[in-house]
Amino acid sequence: MVPPPAAPERLHEFVAHTVQVNAVIIAPSHRLVATGGDDNIVNVWRVDNASNIASLAGHTSPVMCLAVDPASEHFVAAGSEGGSIKVFDMASGKLARSLTGHAAGVTCLNYDAAAGMLISGSMDASFKVWDVRTKKCIMHHKGHSTEVTDAQISPDGRWCCSSGKDGVMNLWDLRDRETIYSFELETKQGKPSPILHFNFHPTLPMLATSTGDRSVRLFDTDSFELLASSSFPGETSPASAMTFDGQGHLYTATNNRLRVLGDTTLEVL
């Protein structure tokens, strides 16, 4: 008989901000965690002992999203409610770059370490790709009618993908900067379902989405065919966060539940 899994152990619990925390991200090495809040501050903490190693100021409105440079883990990018993006040097605690151009709040940030790029999405219905070395916006598209909820560059660096509350997902070719595919997710009532999050599979040509109808869907990124779809009876909220681990398992988090799903079937493991 297989013994039940051990209960999860709480490593640390601490007050990250004196006001609401809006964003949390763990660095790829799992040594650092960064938090952003309504106090306009980014705090950086050591995971092993929960000590604060940097408190980064510079924004004039709440910090809404974060991204850590996975290549060096020296920099953390922070997007604000006011539409600005600031890149901080975590070692020195100083502002390294300031990126402006969004007309409304920044909703998501993701790094592409290999190409030295940062991609941002905004409530202004656009996404931007930035060259963080030159501080210039090298790509700007408005492919949605409402807020961009997520924007990422594919693991192979071929294209970037954006999703929105309009239920539309766009894939853009980074070479010619043209849309290569666009599709709309629909509910059973035939109306667009807001796409809240998506994630690329780390090794396979697949993409998972979380939608406002409380469903998780898996697509083939070569054919854009729907491979699997799961919904959970009794669930009252959609997944508010999702990510693949290094082995391909898909983790989804709702208001009160964390699930681990198979990467090809979306069945609960």
C-alpha cells in the first residue's frame, strides 16, 4: 500500500508589506522571492530565512506585477498601476532602467532571457516587447479590445503570445512582427470567455489556458488544436494562477485550492 503524501510544511510566514500585496514571484534558483504592493514598493527576500535584502522604491502608484531576470537574477522588473515599468538592480538596490509607454496599468511582465527582452501587457489593450539593454520598445501591438491579461515569449523564441479579457489569444511572429494566428475561446453559451492566464509547456509544443468559465484548456501550438479541456464541478472561482513545473505537471491555484494536473490529459494527479 502506498503511504499518503506528507503534509506540506510551512517554511516561513512574514509580513511582506504593511498594505495589500499584489504580486509575488520566486526567482528561478528559488533563493529569492520578490513582492510588490499598494505601498508602491518592491521588497526582495531570502527564501531560506525570510530576511529582507532590498526594499526598492521608485514607483508612484501600486506595484501590480513582477518579473525576475532569469539569466542573472540581478534584476527585477516591476509594472505599476500607473502604467510605468521600472527595472531594479537587486544587489545595489538602485533603479537600473525606467520604461514608459503604456497608457494604463501594467497587468503582466515576462522576461525572455536568451534574447534580452521583456514583454509587458496592459489595461490599455496593448502589449510591448522591450530591449532591456537599449531601453527601447522594439514591438508594440494592440490586438485586443480590452485588458491584456498575459503576454509571454515562447520557449523557442519564435513568437510571442498575448491573451485578453475579450477571450482572444494572439500569436505574433517575432521576426516579421505579424500575427500568425488568432482565436477566440467560447463558453457553452457561445460567448467569449475571458482568458485569465496561459502558460507554455517547457518542452512540448503545447499551451495551457485558464478562463473565466472556470475551465483549463490545453492546445497544440503547431496545429492550434484543442487537446484537452477540464472543468471542476463545484468550483466557484477560476484559476487565479497557473504554471508548469520542470517535469511538465501543470499547477493551478484558485481561491481555496491548489491542483496538480497531468500535462497531456489535464487529469488531477
